[in-house]
Amino acid sequence: MNILWFTNTILEDARNYLELPLTGSGFWLSALLRALLHCDPNIKFTIVSPHIEDQYSSFVVNEVNYILVPAGKKLVNLTKDYFALRYAHKIVASTKPDLIHVHGTERVWGNLKTTIPVVISIQGIVSEISKKIIQFGVNTILKRSLSQQFLQYKLSSLREKHIVKKHKYFFGRTSWDRAWLESINEKIVYFNEPRILRDIFYSSHWSIKKIQRNSLMLCNARSPLKSAETAIIATSFLIKKYPNLILKIGGIDSSARYGKYLYDVSCKHSLQNNIVYLGYLSATQTANEMLKAHAYCLTSLIENSPNTLAEAQMLGLPCVSHNVGGVPDYTAGNTALLYESNSSQHLAEQIDAIFSNDNLALELSNNACRVARERHDAKKIAENVRSYYREIVKS
């Protein structure tokens, strides 16, 4: 099979070839690509990704053809989107794929006009994200920048709904994303496609005997939508009972705009000595920090299939998560504790439950590890995706 991918981020091998810095986004694409090539070496891939440089480029790495097309940083840029789509149509004509796989509804790729079968993977749901941006931005110092993001997401969400109405085949991971898709297009054909996680999370395991007691881990706090301040305020409720409590925040440092906001929140609650900003972490660094933590918390205002929660569960780290979006599918079977309505008080109560009860921590750890290892089985996922490809091409 000849498969053409369109992605929203440059994959790891291509970034290394171009000597670009690695980022924390899109690792599941590289993991899926490796697993599919291992599963079936006869699949030939061409991968198209946006690049902010105003230059078209094409190169081959490990027998995969990578094509970078000029695109803006913004989700919606009418001029750049028009030319990106023109490039896309030319690439389709020249590569003659058996199937086109578009990863995400955030960008313009889903607007391709072609008779070749197309499957769309749901990533973030832009329409739902835009609602949360306004909800968060009402009473914060970040209101102006969030309002600018809202306009981008609002324009992108209109395009997203058009894409969902236009196409038939979709990959998703949660009952929430499936319900959202079917609310827009009841005729979709839906395939379940869990994420393949980063390698180190399959080979490491959390042990309560090796942790730093009363330490809390939060990852990927790169934007206000991750609502890391909820965890900071929860820490303020816990600090009297646990004066040595440390909250470690990954994915941002205190010099970034949102990082400065978080630092102001910590100062307001006299927690400067209890918050550690870790900056961007590699997979190994993330795993090592998780293995030392007593608990992990996911505070996002919206999530579909949160990879950082899945990685913590794979390690067996006890987790607390905001009950939003597709999270309930990831926490079923007593694999994590949930808190409601972005409540810092409720989050604090759930963290306290783990800190004060080793039996509960171990129960959550064992359940999470067992369920996550089944859900994120790389071999099974690759075999299923190959089977889905064949089914779509035949139909």
C-alpha cells in the first residue's frame, strides 16, 4: 500500500534530518509510523507537514518520503492555507496514494478534493477548545491573548465542522470524540485508534518505595488551557497538612508569559518555595520525574485523549484528573481519581486521599498500569490500523 499522511507537526526523523529542535508534540505520529513499518515493511509512506519557512522541501529518511510545505504558525491563514492546499493537491497527483490519512481537523488538509479514500484522525476538537478559551479568559491577565487565540480557534472550528460533514472515515479514541463526530455527521464510519506512547513508558514502573513523599507532578503546562493554576491553588489548601509538599510543573518555565502568570499565583499564596518549574522535558526526563512523584495531576480545561495522563498510568503513577472531555474513558476501572468543575478544593481532597493512603495509591497504580498497557499495546494498534487501511481502500 502507498499511504499519504498529512500532519500538523514535523515528525521526529524529519526534525533530526533538518537539525530542528525536538518538541513535545506529535510523538505519537512517529511512534505509529515506526510500528506500522515494523508491522508491514511493504507499506510506503509519504508524509506532508507544514513548515513556517516559505520554502517547499522534499527528502527521504529511513525510506520514508517527507515533504514540507510553507505554512503559517496560525491555525488559519487564508493566503498560506490556499497555497498549502494547492501544494497538497499537486502532491496527491504526483504520489498517487491508495489512501490519504489526515492527522487532525485543526488545519486545512481535510479540505482536500480527491476521489482517493481519506481517513481523518481526531486529535484536539477545535470547536470545544474555543469555548474553553473564552471561559478561561474572562477574569485573567491573559484575556487579551486568549481572545486572539479564540478568533483563530473560532475560524478553525468552522472549517473543522465542514471537514467532518464532508468525510466518511474517522479514527478516534474516546466515546466523547465519537459522540461529537456523530452529532455533526451521523453517517461517519468510526474506527478506534488508541495512541502509541513513547518507548520509555513501556519499560519503566513506579514504585512507592522509591518516591519523594508528598510530591506532585504536572506535565505539559504550555498554555492557559492546561489550567496549572488549579494545581497551585490546590497546593495552598494542602500545605498546612503537608508543609514539605512540592509541585513540579513541566512544559513551561517561569519566564514565559503563562509561566509568569503561574508564578504570580504562587506568590499570592506564598508558595514560591513549593513550586518547581521544570521547563521542557524529554521523554526520559519526564519518565524520571514521574517515577519520583507521589501522584500525578491533569488539570486541563479540555482534553480528548490526554497522552501525559496515559504515560503516567503506564508507569503506574497514581493519578488525579479533571473530569472533562474524553478523560472518563481513560480513567474507567478505578484507574485514577477525578475532580469536578475545575475545583481546586476538590482536587486537593483527591490528592490528599492518595498522599494519606498507600493502599489506595497502590490500588490505583496497579489498575492504571494494567489497563494502560492493554490500551496502548503498540503491536495491536499497528495491526489494527493496517487492517483499517485495507478495509477503507477495499470499500
